[in-house]
Amino acid sequence: MYSSVTDMISRFGQTEMIRLTTPPDQEMETVHADLLTRALVEASALIDSYLRARYTVPVVDVLPEITRAAAMLARYDLSLGEAREPSEQTRLARKEIIEWLERLHDGKAVLDIITAPPGDDSFAFAITRDPIYT
């Protein structure tokens, strides 16, 4: 996971995380970490689906922008359903993250990490030369 329950609480506040993780038929008393963790796992998987074209995933040295992206995506997902709708701010944040991920996927943006793209772990190369026998 690129973000954690603690990251989410520090970024958005405990009240917001309680509100987003509490089912409608329950009292809003505590953050339901299992629901929050599931949203973070799904957000991380979505990020990996974009990064996979150019980076080895999962990213080991997680940059702040990846942590932020996972948090924003998870918040959006938690805002859906059960008589909830994401705010305009949440929708715009998700849209911004998806556009950034698309730029990363297309090579129009880069992450400042040292890694080889998938498949570049071979040192083999081919040399073409004229045939010996004709």
C-alpha cells in the first residue's frame, strides 16, 4: 500500500475518516480500519496499473506524490455509495490524479526514482554481421 490509515487520518482528519468508513446504520464512533485499508489497497493497485508500463511495481521507495495519489483515490472510493456522493473537491482531486497517472504511463511525466522499466533486466544484445558462408 502506498498510503496508510495513519496517513489518511493525518491528511483528512479523524472526523472525515470516521464519516467515510462508518456504514449508515451504525454510530459514528471510530474509523473502520478494514474498510479504509481495502480502499487503500485498491487505490495502490490502480496506481500500479498505470506505473507498470514504465516502472517496476510496486514502487519500493514511495514518493510523497504517490502517497498523496493513493490517499486521494481512496478518499474518492470511500465517498461512493451508501447514500454518499463525493464532493466536487474530491471529484476534482481524483480527476487530477488520474490525469497525472496517465501522463506517467505515457512518459510525459516522470517519477524521481531509480528503477528500470519492466523487461530491462537483461544484458543480452544482438550483433548483426555478414554471413561467413554464402
